[in-house]
Amino acid sequence: MKLWNILSIAMACCISSQVLADIQLTMPSQVKLQLVNGEKSSSVSPLLLKNGQNQIAFRYQDRYRVGGDDVFYSSDIIIMTFAGKDDNYVMSVPKLTSQAERDAFNEKPSISLKDSQSQNVVFEQGKLLKNGMQFDRDLVAEMKDYNLTSEPASLQQRVTIITTPGTQSEVDVAGKMLDYWYQKADQKTREQFKLRISQ
Amino acid sequence: MTFNKYLIAVASGAILSAPLSAATIYKNDAQEFNVGGRVEVRGNLTDGEYTDKSRVRLNVNGKNKLNEDLTVFGRYEFEIKENKDDNEANLTTRHLYVGGDTQFGTVIYGHQSNAVTYLTDFTDVAETFGGYINENTATSSDRSKNTLRYIYEADALTFQVSGTQNANDNADGFGVMAAYKISPEVELAAGIASSDQEYDNGAEKRQSDSYMIGARYSKDNVYLAATGMTGNISAAGIADSDFVAADAYAGYYFGEDNGNLVNIGYSYYSADDIASLETNFVAVEYARYVGNFAVYGSYKLALNNDMSAGDRENELQLGARYGF
């Protein structure tokens, strides 16, 4: 019992993040995160998320050299809500080569989300907009308000969890973890472990 | 996600990006008001002589959607440079215009880009050296005042026409330009600019015509562009001197956020009878961009007959800029 507890704690310490963060979301460099699941976030890629429904808010930001001048482009804040499980997801956005393309993107952002099998993943998107002065926006509060609405990307909406073929279940992951640590253990520990589970 | 992949994800760590921001002051469903600009320090070394070329630019711009069919907008931008020998500053206007955007195109009047600027900008990308060859007449240059411009964009096509009256040097003239993207990576363009302007402090008024073509290629981290120009150019005491000109640029972005740029450029301008306009140089540059900050170093190698900074003078320029 004691050995099992130690082993469990050791495994929990090592794989707890795995259990809590089973989604890996890779984003292009132009995507600057503002919020992740309602909390402020700096831009990180890949982003590790928990299984299930997730909501991120970001801006498309880039610098362009036009006529020897810098053009700083920053889109409105775009909200993306999607559900996933135990997979690597890749977001992509188009390269915006002209002001017309940048304006069109801001009007109607074209974003794609694919899983590790390169299959399109269903998601909802919206915008987090504030009318008036843009200084000192409280994005956390704005997102809470947004999520009380019936907008498509609001958490009020039910988002279907997409499970792609070949995706591992939690049982699969637990089995792999047991195998992993069993292989790492010395012979004495293995014997004690086998004795423990045979009781 | 396999455990190994998870370990790799954690081990590879977070790619943290510096924030990049433009300043939108006010915005609602119909209106937007922005402030932008730059503070840029620059030092230039030419023939052993150091010159400070620091500058500040500030712009205010806004737009207002009046209805589904019409959005109006305006912009003002000025540049300030300190005088060489005192603390006074010299202010110049770069943009001062108002325009309207409809489904049939965009119309703008004021101090702004010329129609052919869309084409000449293909090679005007380097921080320092390059993008000069179009600056010899009012209607082929990057900007001119008292200019009415019409822009039509549809899918792969961009068409612009502009007319100018009583601009600097009492210039009257026009420009026409059409560009077409034959693929997402490649865009071709052709244009004409004509300027009837004064020389020798108004003692003469002469016409100059420029015929130009351009091409650019952009894919992933690579940007390549070339422009060619020919026609006739005038100067004080000289009318209709034939000229040929070319600009070429190759840039490669790399590193985190593509924040590093190395580029090489070539500029050439030769008029039959105007030695002071001769341009012939190769330039190399490295620039580092981190968020709103840029730092760069540029070196120009003057070739035969180059007069862009005196008689075949090489130049070294270093700069740092905060922009927003």
C-alpha cells in the first residue's frame, strides 16, 4: 500500500499536467493572445489547454514595410471557442499582403483550425468589441459579459466535442503512463509492484 | 498527444512574443480614431563625416462609416527634424488628405501618395538605401500635394490614377498605374507619370515623363522585387534628357517572429545630360525588429558615377526606432 501510494504520487506529479492539459494548440506568430479561458494571457505557442471546451481571444498583429514606412496592423480582438481532446491542434491565418486584405480580414477573419490528422476542426468565432475609448479595456470583464450573451462563440453556446479517429482516451494515456514508469523502475520496485497489484 | 510529444512541447518551451501595438484611441461601430508615429535616431557616416539624421513622425487618422455605401476618412502626418546648427526644428507635412471609400472605388484628395507610388513601393522596402529613382519629378515621387487620386481594387487587380495641380515647383501632372497578381506570390505592374514643373527657381517650366514597370515576389520568408523606369527628365537649363533607371531588392526574414531581416538592394539612374542625378550603388542591410522597436545597420557601396551622396561616396548608417 505504501509503495503504491509513493508510485501514485510520483506519477501524479509527473503526469498531472498531462491530465490537465491534453490539448496542444500551435498558433502562427501573428496571433497575439489576449485571453485564455477568460484569463489574461501573453502570447505562447504552443499553448497547452485542458481537454474539453476552450475559449481564446487574440489579435492578428503584424508589421509591414510599405513605402519605407512601418505599418502596424492590429485586428479587432477575435474570439475562438472550440472543443477538443488529447490532440495537437494547429491554427492558421492568411498572410495579409495589402491594406485591402487587412481590412477584409478585420471585417471577416478567415481562420482555420486543424487536428493532428490535418482534419478541419469545428469552432465558433466572434469578436470582443468595445464601443468608445480604447484605453484600459478590462478584457476579463468584457469576456464575462460576452459569455452571458448568445453570440456564436459565447460559452453559453454548446460546442460539440470533436473526437477524431485515433485520438487516445484517458484510459489509453493511463496505460501508457503505467508502462512508462514500469520500464523506468528497477527490478526490486517492479517485483514489489507486481506483488502489490496481485493482492 | 503522446507523452513524448508532451515532453517535447514542454521542453521546447513557450515562444514568447513581444507585444506589437498600434494606438486606436476611440472606436465604435461607425467611427475610429488612431494615433501613430515614430521616434527614430539615425547616424550617418559619409566620407568620414558624421551627420545626425534623427527624426520624429506623428500622425492622426480616422474614419467614419456614414452608411453601408460610404466610409469617409482623413489623415495628417508630419515629420520633425532638428536643424544642424541650432535647437530649432523643421516641420514638414507628409500626409494631409481626406477621402471616401465606396464599392466603386476610393477617391482621395490632398497631400498623399501618387498613383504610381503603389508600383515604386515594390522596391522601397529597405530601412535606408533604396527607393530613390522615382523621386526626381513631383508626380512620380512617393507623395505630392494638391493631388486627386482614384483607386479601384478587385481581387487580383489594382488600378490607380492621380492628377496634380500647382504642387511643389508649381508642378502639374498625372499618373496612371495598373497592377495584377498573377498568383498569390507574384504581382506585376506598369505605370506612367508625367510632370510639368518649374526649374531654376521658376525661370523655366518643363515636362518630364516616366514609363515604369515593376514585379514583386513574396513567399514565406522571402521578398524579391524589381522596378524599371525610362523616359525623359528635365533640370535647370536642360529639357527632355533621356534616362533609364532600375531598382532591385531582395530580403530574407528569419528568427523568432521573423524579427530579423537581411537585405541587399541595387539602384541605378542615368540621364544623358544630367550628371547630378546619376545613381549607381549596391546596399546591404541588417535589421532587427522586436515588437514596436527596430534597430538596423545599412551600408551603401557606391559604384561608378554614383552621385547619390556626393561623388561616389560610400555610406554607413545606423538607426534605432520606436514606432506605434
